[in-house]
Amino acid sequence: MAKHKVADYIPVDGPIVRLPATAAKLGLEKLQSLVGGYFEHALGRARTEVWCNENGLAEGLAYNARASQRSGLDIVGNAVIEAWE
């Protein structure tokens, strides 16, 4: 069975949403809209890729436990996580 990339929007609060496209196909403006500003990209565990607000700590954004657990990184604010499924 072939694996494919999937992207999930993981807000601090509220439901996790499976996105209709990978992060690259969503584009710059959509990713910025989802994470609430300029974003940074990081590699997490198990080949996950994370996009989150690059200034989240300075802005005092809330800890995102679900995104942190999934990625193995400490994430604040809303995040988009992409993984192979």
C-alpha cells in the first residue's frame, strides 16, 4: 500500500481538521492564516513536518499539547502538521 502525505490543522483549542492539500499546495497566505502570522517550518519525530507561528513565544501564544505530542517538539499556538499515512 502506497503512503501519501496528509496535513492536519491542529489549533490550541477546537477540533483537529484534515486539510484538503499538503502544506506546499496550500500556499503561503493560507499557512499564515492558519498559524496566525509568519510561520516557521521544523522537522519533528517520525518524519513529521510542522508549520507554526515563528513569533509564538514572544507573542505569548498558548502551549499546543496536541501538536507537541504529535511532533515531539514544544509547539505554541496553532499548527499545521504534515505526516506520511
